[in-house]
Amino acid sequence: MFRPRHTVLLCRLLVGFAATLSVAQAPKKTSSANPAYSAERAVSLAQSGHCKEALPLLQQARPHLADKDLKRSVGFAGVRCAMFADQPDAGEDFLRFLNREFPHDPEVLYLSVHTYSDLSTRAAAELATTAPKSAQAHELNAEAFESQGKWDDAAREYRLLLQQNPRMPGIHFRLGRLLLSKPNPSPTVAEEAKKEMQQELEIDPSNAGAEYVLGALAQQNQQWDEAIQHFSRATKLDASFGDAFVGLGACLGSAKRFSEAIPPLENAVKLEPENPAPHYLLAIAYSRTGRKEDGDKQFAIQRQLTQKGAAGENNSQSQPNPN
């Protein structure tokens, strides 16, 4: 039979054992509660192919990390696991995180290119599967053919689009541009492209690209007044359209309207400072209006840019072929 003193002692022993056991079984704050530890564990899970388990841990750990190398590892593992788990939103979140933390990093940019390319491929495949006869599917097919230089196939897709919706904005413009992209387009093809651009403007009068192409076609035929009208409208529709300002200034110069050519060419050199063409045209316009010193400055800039471009081309040609 226990005496009271023995009973108290036994209770103390039991309480002490229970406390020791609870401490042993409790999570260690220096391990799993530590963001760095959780992140390292999540990266390890991802590297061993356990993306389902790793992804939520990577998302939880990401905002709390200070170490740059660990941030990088978490970001890369997060992108790969998210894409593997078909969670593109999560993948884009990790990509944005990487690009914010490591701007201009070649590896991050390389990963971004491939990830967005993969997302694009997936979306294209889904479009082809779910709506193969939709206008968007035809448009995507046309763009793919165009990028491959398959002009006739691309034109067929654009025409199918116009059969479905004759007033769909942008399609006449693309078809006309496509016709002019063919090697050595004939005068007949150029005239057909012109009609497409005119039809585009009937549908969408705000299409600066169509105005620009019409201006370029008129410029080729030395129809200066017509070219000036189209280029001028293009610059008013899009104040950032550098090539339109160049075309406008060039045609005004060809029409001997040098003082009128100066403002658009000054805009052109601001918009395209590395392009030698507007500097050259502006130099001529300055010189013909009595501003010889300003003209000489523009000639010097034009020569410098031309030499720089030639040097870069020579350097690229001198590089050994990796193949």
C-alpha cells in the first residue's frame, strides 16, 4: 500500500515523463518553423520529383527569404513544378518573382523565354482542340504560316477569315502586308496590296499601319503628294510611329519642301536616334534651308552611326561558326 509521500513522488515522476515526451514530440522551431529550412526542404522535394508536395511549400517560403541563392533556387524550382503540375498562374508568379529579384539575369531570362513559349504552345493547342473553326484559330494558323514564309497558306487562312467576317478589323491590313512580303512582288501584287489597305481603312480608319503602307507604295512610284498625305495621317494616328515621320520627311524633301520636312524629321531622330537615315535626311533639310552648322552636326551623327553599324556587322561576320 502506497503512502501519501510515495504517491506524491510517483505523480511528480509521471508529470516529468509526460513533459519530456511532449517536448521530444513537439516540432523544433529551429527547423521546420524556419523559412530557410522549409525552403530548402521544398527545393529538395522538387528536385526529387515530388512537385505536388513541394509547390505549396515553395509558395509559402518565397515571401520570407533573405538569402539570394535560396531565393533563386526556390524561384527556379517553383516555375518548373508549377508548369509540371499544370498550374500556369503559379508558374507566372514565380517568373515575376525571379525577374524582380534578378533583373537582366541570363538564366532567368532564358527560363522566361521557354516558359512563356510553353504557355503559348499550350494555349494554341487548346484553341485548336476546342475551337478549330473559330476566327481566332484561322488567325493563329495564318500567323504561323506567315512566320514560316508560307505566304500562300497564310493568305488562304486570312481569306477564310474574311469569308466568315468581311469587316473584321486588321485582316485586310495583314493580307496586304503579306502580299508585299513575298520576294520581289510584281506591280500587280503591289496594286492588290494597295486595295487591301484601302479596304482596311474603310473598316478601321484609325489603322496607322495601313496609311503608312499606302504612303510607302506611293513613295515608290514617286507620287510625292499622295505619299505625303498618307504618311501625314499615319503620324497623326500614331505619334510614336518613327518610320512614318521618316517617310513624311523624305517625301517632303523629294518634293523640295525642305522647310516643311524639318519638323517631322526632328521628331524622327528623337524617336529613332540610332537610325542614320533620319539624321541624313535632316542634315539635307537643314543645309537646304541655310542652317549649315546644324546640317553638319547631323551629317557627323549619320556618319558615326553608319560606321558603328558597319563595325558591328563586320564583327558578327568575323565570329567563328559554332557548327
